[in-house]
Amino acid sequence: MRRLILVAALVMVLIVGGGLTAQIAAGGGTANFPWVIRSTANPDASVLDMTPWKAEQLFLVVACVVFNLIGAGLTVMLVIWFLNWQVKKVQAEARLESASRRPAEET
């Protein structure tokens, strides 16, 4: 079940990435994301509108920050998980060793 969820999440990420790539390619190399940022060719149009290259740069900076935070969090999580696993392994080996050193109780 876990593998199925992982594969489904990976497929969704690939589909979204392909859609964004297709949208950038259809726009002549400029990103125009209507659901995120309004862009215009006239920089004096409004304070809420951006030129296409500024919108693309903003999108890339936000994506970079988000993915770096997620990546750093996952890295720290994996390091702590690995260290905790090693501690549990050593504690289990110590329990086995101490149990084997005790003389068997005679009944």
C-alpha cells in the first residue's frame, strides 16, 4: 500500500511538472501562470501585474525556497532516523549480551 501511494504521488508530480513545462513551451519560453501571477507586457499597467520575466523569476525563487526547505527537512529527518536506528540496534545487542552472560537459573 505504501508503495502504491508513493508511486501515485510521483506520477502526480510528474504530471504537474509536464503541464507546467508544456505551458512554458506554449508561451514562447515565457511563463504565464494565470492562477498564480498576472502578467502583462506593459510594466505600468498595475501594481498587481508583472512583466513575464519578473513573474517567472518570482515563481522560480518561491519554488527554490520551498524545495530547499523541504529538502533540508527531509535530510535532517533521515539523519535523525538513522542515528535513532543505530541506538536501538546497540541497545538490543547490549540486552542480548547481558542476557547471555547471566547464568541460567536452576529450578
